[in-house]
Amino acid sequence: MTVHIVGAGVAGLTCAVAAALAGERVVVYESSGHAGGRCRTFSDPTLEREVDNGIHMLIGANTSAFRYIDMIGSRGEWLSLAPASFPFQDAATGEFWRLRPNAGRLPWWLLLPGRRVAGSRFVDHLGIFRLALARPGDTVADCLGGPLLERLWRPLTEAALNTPPEEASAVLFRQVVRESFLKGEAACRPYLTRRGLTPALVDPALDLLRRKGGTVRFNARLRALEPGARETLLRFNDTAITAGPGDRVVLALPPWAAASFVHGTEARPPADFRGIVNIHYRLDRTVPLPGGGPYLGVISEPQAWLFVRGDVLTAMVSAAEALLPLSSPEIATRMWAMVESVLHLGRDHPPPYRVIREKRATPAHVPGNGTPIPLRPWPGVPHVVLAGDWTANEIPATIEAATRSGFRAADLILQG
């Protein structure tokens, strides 16, 4: 059996690795010149540094992601930040605090002022249990409005769902909370890459596929798909590939690309998206963040997270629709003012920078997002399946969702 996988993002690579380790011949087709999709590292000529196209943090609850990482042998590329601690600073007031979950499922950490939001009361945090009563049409703000909306629920919602709490699905956010904060410190524990996303998620997978006899064909854009009961035709640029009766086909494409191929089926890829903006600044030295860790949540307008790796400081803004229309100099200057208010570096103008916009970083995780996606959308064509972070939509579109979907696709094709 040959497994034809269209798309070399994290979902496609996960499926490819699982199939290759099961002994199947794998061919991966990628429309661009590199693998990884929205998770990749590249050399920026302005910064003269290796940077990621966007910051991605894993947590201990991401079991599918770590299953994939262990399969490709890259666990050593990930830095475990134990015990779990989430530092925040209010850019306007200068107040600093940490969220520090305890081990075990009983959240006694909320009783201690030093482990929760500055100036908050224990009862303020109990609003989280209102999520248990969330209805399909409820937003996070519907359930968790109140004194902690700006200092806790907004930054967490936008980080996890890339959607403002006034729009974000409370049911989907509830699932995030169930898989992380309600399982204790180990499930919340953050992990960041030591060198970048490509050495942590992509290159080891490509090496494994090559060792197993797999093939990765870059600059191969799928132009047409003709699924059939016995054979499926895939047209790439000027080449046509026929997947025979014993072969399998996996479409591991972003939703906007998949939409044209599943048109008329029961699969409904999302059509509404939210953006993320990352601004990488190269500093003249390594600068510690408040709290001494490699990341910091900043309560500001817009909400942002700061990350440091060496002398590169990254400001990441989720749900970044307000920034997307601005020019790169405008974005860099505006966000540098926020950085300066927190770090006090004494620099009025931004240092060398690179602005990266992901206008369709994730689907809009709004009520109704959880409609199940049939992974076999063509009746009578069981050998063609879908994968992608948007198909595992019981959780937000993340690395965890991408790997989860990749494993599901692999299970389907390997089971026949």
C-alpha cells in the first residue's frame, strides 16, 4: 500500500510518520518549498537570526503532540518549564502576578493570594465553574464576565482560542479548561522549543520518513482531485498520480485549500478566520523578562505575550484583527511602546524588527465551531480521508489538534 498525503504541515507529517512506522510506503506532497506549514523556522536577513513564523507553546495536556514528538525523537528540543507558572504584568499599573496551579485535580491554589490574579478574591475565580452550564450558543464573556475578564479570561481565551471572549465559544473554552487547569500542574506545564519549530517538529519527521523509504515532494500543488470507488486521481501541476485500489489518500490541507476539493460533500471547512501577529525584535543584549522566565503575559491593549530566546524578543498578539490593517512600521512602533512600558529599556524607537502576519492563523472559534467534520467526506470512497487542525474541532486549532487529526487519519487508513 502507498499512502499519498497532500500537505506537509504538522497534521500531514503526523499521519505520514504514523503510517511509515506501521510499515507503509509514504509519499508526501507539499505545495510550498518547505514542510511545517504554519510551524517553521527561517533565517531572517534583517534580524540576522533564526526565528519562527509564530510562537507556539505546548502544555503537558497536549498528549497527541508529545506522542508525535516522541515518535520522531525530538523531546530534547523542548524545554519543560516546571512547575507550571504563568506570569502576568499589567502594562498600565505595573502590577505583577503569577498563576501557579497545584498538583492534583483539587484547585486549592486559588485559596492563596500569591498564586492567583493580583488584587482578586477567591470567589472571583469560581466563575470558571459557570462554564459547566455553558450552552452551545454561549460565549466566554457570557459565562465569565466580571472582575477577572480583562486580567485573566481575556488573555487565556485569546491565547487558547485566538478569538476575543465576547465572540469565543464557551463550550470550546470549557474543553480547554477541562484538559488543562482542572487536571492540575502537570497538565498545565508549559513547553517551549529550545532552538525553533523546524528542529523540534519538522526536520526530525522528514529524517524519519527518509529512513523509512518515504518521499517528500515539494512545490507540488494539488490542482484537482477525482475520488473514485477503486481509484483516485490526483493532479499536481503538470503531473497526475493515480492512487490504486490498495492505496490511501489523505488531504491534510488548511481549510481554505480543502474547501475547493470537498465542495458538495458533508464536510464544511470553516470560512471565518482570526489572525495572529508576531513581531520579532533583535535587541543589543539578552533582556530578562519580569519574573525571570522566557515568557510573560502583558495586560494591555491589545493583549500580548512576550517571549525571549537569546537576544530576540517576540511580541505575540492573538485575535489581532485591529493590528492586521496597519503597516509593519506602525505595528512595530505600537507594540514597542508596550514593550518599553514593561521592560524600561530606554529606547523610544523599535530596534531591528520583523513583523509576521498570519491573517488566517486559525478558524474563528465562535459558537457553532464544534460541528463534527466527517473525515471520510465522500460516500463510497473510504480510502480518501481528511486531516488538519480544523478537523479535530472539539479543541481549538493548535499543534495538539493537528497531531490529533493526523493520528486519527492514520488510524482510518491503516484500518482499511
